[in-house]
Amino acid sequence: MKQVNQSKALFRGAFILAIAALITKILSAVYRIPFQNIVGDVGFYIYQQVYPFYGLAMVLATTGFPVVLSKLYAEQRVKNDHEKIRRLFFLAFIILQVFGVVCFLIFYLGADYIAFWMNDVRLSILLKVVSIVFLLFPITAILRGYYQGKGDMVPTALSQVGEQFIRAFTILFLAYTFTNLGYSLYLIGGGAMFGSITGGMVSALILFTFLWIRKEWRIIAPRKGMLFGYYREAGVILKALIFQGLTICISGMLMIFIQMADSLNLYSILTENGYEKDMAKSIKGIFDRGQPLIQLGTIVAASMSLSLVPLITSARIKKDTVFLNDKIQLAIRISIVIGVGASVGLWAIIEPVNIMLFENNSGSSVLGILSFVILLSSIITTIIAIMQGLGSLLFPAVAVLGTFPVKYGLNALFVPKFGTMGAAYATLVTLVLVCFLLIVKFNRMQTNILKTTRFLSPLLVAALVMVLFLKGYLALTDLITIPNGTERVVATTQALGGVLSGGFLFLLIIVRGGVFLEKELSLFPFGSKLSLLLPKKNRS
């Protein structure tokens, strides 16, 4: 009975964190749309140039380090060794704070150099603002690790959602206020980056509030002289944070490294190849419209497939091979199916979506190519999570780390010839290479990443039918005139109608085609309703 209750607690906690991650990802993607509408493409370029550096700190505070600390704390908690628990958190805090200070100094003192590397020295102040976040992440990582180690995911979840909400609010409020006051776009960008500081402070405040209300500070509070003679213990913690925490963090930085490569050389290459500076900034800002679209498209596939990872980890520990293989296959199938649907569907209606969200259709062809990033990143994210669940941490981290030099080099090769379309090609080629490496490694670990490919036939049929339907739908609705309707109103009507009708058609063909069994559909949101779409012979 105790083991059953522990399993329920594990899955409940994983579910709470998954919901929090879903909300924060939605907030992170959605706020960028009104922000771009307020500041325009050049203002969006300024913000996106520096955003990847904030993304680094965000991952450090939310993924690897809290996970490793929760594991170390859970081990000591079972032994009921309170002194060792205090040393664990105090030593971990010192180690992470030193790491945070080093990162702060690198980005603060190196801001001018990085801005010069980007070929836009006015970005220096934004980099200095965002560098402060690295001083804040250690305390949030420590406290999240403490609560996750207890099995209490609510403080972590609330801190993540609160951080993202306050950050988005700060960004939009300051962008709107500074724009109305006539401030420069770089000052507006600095105000937007200040949102990362307010978000981090609120996150820490929420976690401290839980400590204060529950009177738990005494559990982890350090005592004078408690560290003397425990250098070996410090070495063990340091090793765990570096070889486990940092590798998990790096594995979660896939799209951050892609964006960072674009930040560092895309604008520079455009200006070096004849584009006037303001025009190049606008073009880069238009290219950056792809980020919220990719993020929104990836959320569904990643969230649904990653929700199975705790089940996979549990099955590995219990050595339930049949259940393990079944859930691995299902997670990968979900990532492919939803990734294909989201990528192909977005590509088909990219022009009205672009107008609906960003006011005009500039760069629609490039954004259409970038929509296929959703498929690749969904598959990669799922495989990495499964490999981590199976105990493989180093290889995924090395593969993800390699995306930066590959993407950077491919930009230098493709952008002079194809402009931002070349940058889109570079992103796809980079992700294909990473996906290939992960699949090869995974096959060696597990044998046959997909034991059956029968689902690919109905999947391709569903994608083709959806594209033909959506293209016909757009052609037909182009002929319909909405009284007093602006181009954006018409595009919004087309985009939303296309998403609903095209998505339902795709889903109908997938379910009717037997891609998922009834018991598998039960794991989906509204699974009982989806099972009604199954042929009667396939229903239980």
C-alpha cells in the first residue's frame, strides 16, 4: 500500500510540474506577440538578440540543478540526518552562487565584447541588465530542489508560474509605457530585460514565503562552523551538480543555443552582405517572429509525450521491460504525430497566422520553413527526456551543445546566399543532424526506436488531406468579403477557422486510422471523447 501511495505521489507531483511548465511556456510564447506589436520588428530584434542569455539562467534555475538537489536531499531525508541535510544545501548554495557570480562577471564585464560580436554595441546595456539574473538563480534552484526532494511540487510550480507572469507583465507594461514616453527602442529593450530580474525576485519571494509560513527555514539553515572538515562531502556535491545537474541543464537548452547562434552572427552577416543596418535589424526581427510560433507549436507535443517520462523512469526502476517499451514507443509516436500535425498545419496557413499575430505577412515564406522546427524539436526533446529517464545524461548534453557551432557555421554558409531563408535552412539541417545522432545512440541503448511504422501511412494521409483542405479553405475564404473588415480581421478569421477545422480533420483521420489504441487515447486530454471517433470494432 505504501509503495502504491508513493507512486501516486510521484505521478501527482510530475503532473503538477508538467502543468506549471505548460503554463509558463504558454506565457513565455504569448507575451512576445503583443510585445512585438508594441515595439515593432526592430524592437523585437533588440529583445530577441539578448533573450538567449536570459534563457540560459532560466534553464539553470528550473531543470538540472533542482532535480539533482532533490535527489540528494531525498537520499539524506530517508536517513534522517539533519546536519548532513543542512550541509548539503549550504554547500550546494555556495557552489551554485560561485557559479552564478562567474556567469554574472562573464556577461557583465564581457557585455561590450559580446555586443561588438553581434555588430551592435548598443546591446551592451541589455546584456548587463540580464547578467544580474545569474546572481538570483542559485537561491531559487536550491529552494526548488528542497521542495521537490520532499515530493511537494506546489511551491516549485507556483514559483515558476509567478515568475513568468510577473516577467511578462513587467515587459509589456514597461514596453507600453516607454513607447508612449518616446524612449529609444534600446531603452525599451532594457526595460523588457528588467522583467527577468523582477520575475526572478518574485520567484524567490514565493519560495521564501512557503519556508516562512511552514516554519521550515530551520531545516536547511546553516550553522556556524558546520563546514569544517567536510571537503570530501563538498567534492561529492560538486561532482553531482556538474556531471548530473549541468548535463541535464545543457540538454534543455536546444532552442536557446539555436537562438544564440542567430543572435551572434545573423545580423552581422546581413550587414556584411550589403543590408543597411536598420533594414537588417527589421529583417532579423521578422525572422524572430518564428520563436513564439515554434514555442506554441512544440508545447502540445512536448507536454503530452513528456508526461509519460515519469512512467518510463518508474518502469526502468521496477525492470518492467514490457511496460517500459510500450510507453517509450507511445511517447515517440505522440511526438511524431502531433509534431507533423502542428508543423504541416502551421505551414499551410502561415500567411494569415502571420498577419493575425504580427500585423503583416512579412517573412511568411521563411516562417513557413521554420514551422518544421516544431516536428524536429518535439522528437528531439522527447528522445532526450526518455534517454535521461533511462539514465543516459552525457550524450544528449554533448549532442545539444554541438548545435551551437553547427548552427553558427551553417549560418555563415547559407545566409550570404539565401538571407534569412538560409538561416531557416541552417536551423533545420542542424536539428536533423542532432535528431540523427540521438536516434543512432538510442537504438544502441534500446534497439528499434520505433518497433512499428504502420502508423506512418495514416499519418501521411492525414497530413496531405489537411494541407489540401486548408489550401482550399484559404482560397475559398479569400473570395468572401467581411463588411468593414481590415486585412488583420480577415486573416484572424481565416487563421482561427483553419486551426479548428484543419486540426479536427487531422485528428479525425489519425484516430479513425488506428494510430492510437483506445487505452492510449485515455492518456490524452479528453481521451474518452476522442475514443468515440474510433471505429466501433476498435472500441472496448
